Amino acid sequence: MVADSKNILKLLKTVRGQIDGIIKMVEEDKYCINISHQLLASEALINKINKEVLTAHLKSCVNNADSCEERDEKIDEFVSLLGKVMK
């Protein structure tokens, strides 16, 4: 992976901490809206991480493809992934 691995790992560990906190909130029967706020915050951070990973993919993996055919394959993978995200 060409994305900044240190930053990606830091952000993923932050999300893990958020999820642990959400689990605790559920176990303690906290207010639903507060739980939902935390879920949305976690989701936003995961989206940010994914954007960084995909940006690195486009800038590196796609740009550095050895052939037009390989580049097209990588672009097709990216478009397929976007189709899953946009459902």
C-alpha cells in the first residue's frame, strides 16, 4: 500500500477506540441518539481513511501501471468498488 501507512494505522486505531466506546455505550444502555452520533463519527472517519487509501491507489497503482491493459484493469476495479459504495 502506498498510502501513508502510519497515518492510516493511527486513524484505524482511533476508529477501534470509538467502536470500543460505542460497545460500552450499548452495554450501559445509553441514549440511542448519543450512540448514533458516535456511530456517525466512526463512519465519517472510516470514509476519510478509505478516501486516503483510494487516492493513493489512483496516484500510484493506476499511474504506475506497466501497460494500458493493466491500467484499465485497475480503473475497472476502482469503478467496481465505487459501484458497491454508491448502492
